[in-house]
Amino acid sequence: MARFAPPIPILRSFDEVKAREFYIDFLGFTPTFEFRFEPDTPLYTGLILDRCEIHLSEHFGDASPGASLRIEVDDVHRYCKALNAKSYRHARPGVQHQPWGMDDMTISDPFGNRLIFCTDRPNPTPQ
């Protein structure tokens, strides 16, 4: 049987400066590549944070704004605290306990995409 790697979501972006500010400066992703067909054409870029890899595209038709991603993280509370310590102007995330046994931190990017960072809770609250 073929072996599969985790999918790499492509999220739509509209502004390179805002994307860098949010994904690199705030969330802590590192660029892995940048591609343009020619100077001053839309940017297609790869980003990675630990084991989480995503692509951002300014190309019409590559993706639709408004996507939601669930991204597992070892300790969402620690990550939330680190993000809030940066005093990012456009987000002050918090963690919600979900009845299905996850702690979720939802942050919207500047382009309408939602990133839901989540951690399994050892003792979920029974419903």
C-alpha cells in the first residue's frame, strides 16, 4: 500500500505584508519557499511551524477565503500565553474547553481563514 504524508492546506491570502506579520511575526511560522512567476505577480509561499506545514497563495482560484484548519499542538495553553505576550494588535486569543475533550484556540487570519489550534484534554468533561 502507498504511504501518505499529511496534507498541506493552501490558504488564500491577499496581502504579503499582512501575511508575514500574522503568520511569521505573530504565529511563529518559518518560510520554506517563495515563488512568483514574474516580479510583481502574486506570491505562492510555504510556511512551517514544528510539524505543521501550510501554503499561502495570492493566486485567484488556488483557494477560497474562509477556510478552517484544526492544528494539533502539544500545549495550546502555553502557545496561547506566548502569543498573547507578543501583544499583537489584531488578536488576543483565548482557549476554550470543548465538550468533546479538546482545548481549542481559534484565531482568524487577516484574510478570513480560521486556524484552530487544539490539544487533547486528559480528562474531558462528560456530556
